[in-house]
Amino acid sequence: MAKKKDAKKKIDWLQVADTLLLSRAIDDLEEAELVPDKKILYQFSARGHELGQILLGMQLDQPNDAASAYYRSRPLMLTLGLSAEDAIASGMAKSGGYSDGRDIGVVCNMPGNEGVTVLPMAGDVGSQYTPAAGWAQAIEYRKKVLKEEAYSNAISVILGGDASVATNGFWSCLTMATTLNLPILFYIEDNGYGISVTSDMQTPGANIANNLYSFKNLRIFDGDGTSPEEALALITEASDYTRERKGPALLRLTVPRLNGHSYQDNQAYKDEELLKKESDRDPLKTLKEFMIPDLISKKKWDELEEKNREKAREAADSAWNRPDPDKDSLTKYAFFKEGDEIQQVGGLFKEGFEFPDASEDPSPEKQRINIVEGVRRTLEHELDINEKVVVFGEDVGAKGGVHAATMGLQTKFGEERVFDTSLSEEGIIGRAVGLAYAGLMPVAEIQFRKYADPATEQLKNTGTIRWRTANKFAAPMVVRMPGGFAKCGDPWHSESNEVFFAHMIGWQVAYPSNAQDAVGLLRSAMRSNNPTIFFEHRNLLDSKYARKPYPGDDFIVPFGKANRLREGEDLTIITWGAMCERCEAAADESDISMDIIDLRTIMPWDKEAVFESVKKTNRCLIVHEDSETAGFGAELGATISNELFRYLDAPVQRLTMPDIPMPYNVELMNHVLPSVEKIVERADQIVHY
């Protein structure tokens, strides 16, 4: 009995009850009326999960705390200050809410203007983990490197279901948390099911806590999420453990999922006995029994219940009366553009960092350098002038990168600012997202283009953050990515496939052909308020063609501004990357007067320069290394044909790789790549069409 009385003194249980009853009232209203009436189209009930989330939310009281939530996290959001009207309006896809009608109503976020930040969740299960690790690392960085005491007690909390522990994101985050001893609390709500698949199919023995007791630097807590006393004790102990910097912790609480996975799920895969057991464990029942009569009378409880039903009803009516989102502004926030309103959370712009003046006019040194040295010197300078820049990836530290582009940087700037990561591209990019949210400028390296494939989920989500949160959040970053052929080819290290990233909404894509442009574009990317994919072509890293004098520490190349490599009258050639060298060599070997345009960036691409050239020459050849079908040349060709048809004296043509992977054998590789001879031959065909 003493334990029970002590527990009742530790927290405002009336607030807990009030929030739980509001959450349940919203679920009741949605399920009984709003979904059947098609006022809400996607509904995910939190019924059964509420108690632990509310108790957890009440522990998050530091302004630099972050929570990385998921689609069943509305009770947490209500605890942290989300209004009932905004909660319901999000489900109704009305103005305001989480996303201004752009995303599913349960895909939550909350800028921490006056309290904890709830990081933008995504629709992918498990994608919430690694960004939270990035935020946790940023907590330590801002505390230790930037000496900001406000981060001393902050923690990063990640909410996930039992099925999410099977994902790459969970294991990558677990590796980061334990190897770096980060202030992370994993909060696992185990309801026994991932939709219809039971927990024993997600993790051996159906209990992730049991499987992780042997993990070094990880404290495990495990218990019942429907018992007010036990849940409070475990949540308090776990959050205190993490906040006191004893290390990361994992708390697993068992809870019943009292509804289907979503409204459409009738739970036919559960038998009646199980449904009865789950109903008996309803945390609303257990909380009511716990509080009556010691903390509240039955009459007062009923009044509180009725008050929250009315509150939910009024909130739903107000939400439904909100206007629909403005259709004319739907394309807004895909990219940040000069003059736009700055996002509420994330990036250097929000931090108010002021860069030194930059210039598009180079101040060249005498000695020519290669692209590797250009990248290294640019990273070094930006690290030097901006303490919020961090550089990381596999082997970028002591080794200096597999391509030597980060050589010596860790020695100069230390392991907190230039550091190695585990072999997890999902973790590298997810970490970068969290670091960017926390106001840093992450520069991540993926060793080869093909190796980015495991990070596709995080990369795609990163580009859409600004748009799907209606400019509440953004994650500006740079992802350096060598690719393309070199001394030989192969399907793994020599892939180009830049069009894949051009198609990922929200990303800038740079593809320099020489050291000067590499310097200018990388500096622009590191000072941008948008995320950038920065390609470094392997065959150009140390080639004679790509060597240029270092253009100075103030030099930039704006995105979307092409470079005219050759002036000509007969034919426009559009190219980028390693094909620039071959196109120039073709111009030297041909009698045709070629206007050669190096796009330099393919997202955005310089339509003005391309159109000006095509209008002059009336003919166009697009040359790129990527395969033909749906390559970026197809986009260029379609745009030119559509908008400049009356200027063309011949069809727009493409010269590309065939639709096969890059072969390893050197002769085979050279056979399939656009060669100087092929460019000359195709140019002649177009001019004499």
C-alpha cells in the first residue's frame, strides 16, 4: 500500500486521466462518426497505448529534448501540447495541423518553439530511429564542442512498436546509441502484433528486451504499460537514467492494441479469448481503478469523461469548419528559394549563421589541383569558418576517405567534427537528418553511388521534409557520393544513375566536371538551405582534364547555372560529369562547330542557357554516362522538343550507355560508354539530317 501511495504523489494523475480521456474521446468520435462519414480517410487508433505515452510525455521537460514518434503517438502529442482541434484537423486534411493537408493525419511533428521538439515522422516503419540518433549526437556536440549548457540534460526519445525492432533503422540506431553512448531512450510499445503478424516473427522469443540484455552500454527496462504504478516507475527510472548521462536505455512496455492496426482492420486473426484478455488490460480501466476513490470520486471521473467527449466534439466541429488547404500554394516548399520564409526547425539559416561574402569570380592560384584536393580544401575551409559543420562517413577519419578527399581533416579538427561511422548507409543519412534538425550542417560521404541504395528510404524522406511539414522542418545537408567509371568498370562501384536523385523531390543535384566547379558547387551546397547530392566522378578525381587552379576560399558556383565549354554554331551538345572531356575531344576531332554546355547541376538545370544555345544552333545532342531509358537526357530532350519544336531542324538525340550495368572488363566498358568516336559520328548524323 505504501508503494501505491508513493506512486500517487509523484505525478499529477488528474492530468494523466484528463489527457487519456481526451485521447480516447477522439478515437471514439473518429471511429463512430468521422471515418464512416468520410470526414477522415485514414485512422490509426491509439486505444490501449495511451497511458505509457502520457507518462512519458510528462517526463520530457527540457527545451532541447526531442521525441521521434510514429503513427500511434497521438496521446504523446496531446501531452506535449497538441490541441484537440489540430489533432482532428490533421486527420481531416484541413488547413493547419501537422502538414496543412499534405500528409496523412497521424504523420506527426511539432516544432519545439516552447518545449520538446517532435521530429517529423514518416510513413515508413522504423524510419524514425536514425534521425533521433542524429539529434542525440547533436545534443552531445552542442554541449561538448559548442559549450552550450542548455543541452546538458537533454535527451532523445524514440517511440516504436514491436514490429519496428525488425527494421534496419532500429538496428542501425541501436549501434550508434551504444557505440557512441548517446542520450537515447528507446520506448518500445509491444502490443504483440505488426498488423496481423505476431511478435515472434519480428524478433526471436517475441521480446526484444530479453534479446538485448547482453548489449554493452544499454540499460534494459521491461514491464507492463497498463499498470499506472509500474509504468510510471519504469518510465521515470529509464528517462532519469538517460538524462543523467549513464547511457542509452531501452524500455519495453506491453500494451493491448484494442482496435485493428487501422480502421479498416477488423482483427479477424485474433480469437475471442485474446480479445477478451486485451479488453481486460485496457489502461483506461486500470487507471480508473487506480484513481477511484483515492484521487477522484466516481462522480468527478464521469464529469471528466463527459467534459472530454464535449471537448472532442467541439474540436471536431471547429476542425471541419476550417478551410481546405490553399490549392495555389501546393507546390510551395518543395525547395527553399531566396526570399522564402525560413523553416521553424533545422539548418544553419534557422540558426542565424552568417556566411562571409562569396563571389562567382575565381581568384585562381598558379598551381592546378585535382578534384580530390579541391573537395578537401573546400571542406577544410568551411570547417574552419563554421563550427556547425561536421563531416562523416565510413573511413573518412584516420584513413582520410577511400578517395583521400578528407585526408588530414580529422587530425586538424578532431574526432567530434570529422568522424567515422558504422557500415550503415541508412544510419549515415538518418543521422545526418537529425544533426540537421538540431542546427548543424552535416556533410556525409557515401563511398560509392551504388552504396546509397540502402539509404533510399531516408534520402527520399529527407527531400520532402520541408514540403510535407509545410515549412515547419527542413534538413539541409550535403551527401558526397563518388560514382561512375574509372580505370575499369563494374556494376557496384561504377554506377552513375544520377537521374534517380533528380527524381527525388527536394534534392539539389550537383555533378562537377572539374576542380574549380567542384570547389564552387560544394561551397554553394554547404551554404544552402536545401539538401544536396554532390557527385564526384571517379574518372575525374585525379584526371588531367579536370585539374584547375584552386579558385579561392570565396568562390561559389550557383546551382542551376551551366557553363559553356565551347562556342559553336552548328550543334548544341548538352552534357555533364566525365562526358564533358569526351565532348570537348570530339569537338577537336570534328569539323562541326559545337556549342558544348556543361550543366554542372541537373537539379535545378539551366533551362535558359540550354534554350539559348538550341535556338542558335537548331540542333541538339545530349550525351551522358547513365543508361538511356528514363535517363536525365530524356527529361532534357522532352523539354526541348516540347518547348522549342519550331526551332529544331533535326530530332533531339541522346547518346548514352545502353540499358545494362557497367561491365568490369575495360574493353567492354569502353565499348558501351559514349566515346569520342561515337560523339563525332552522331554529331555528323544530326548536322546532315
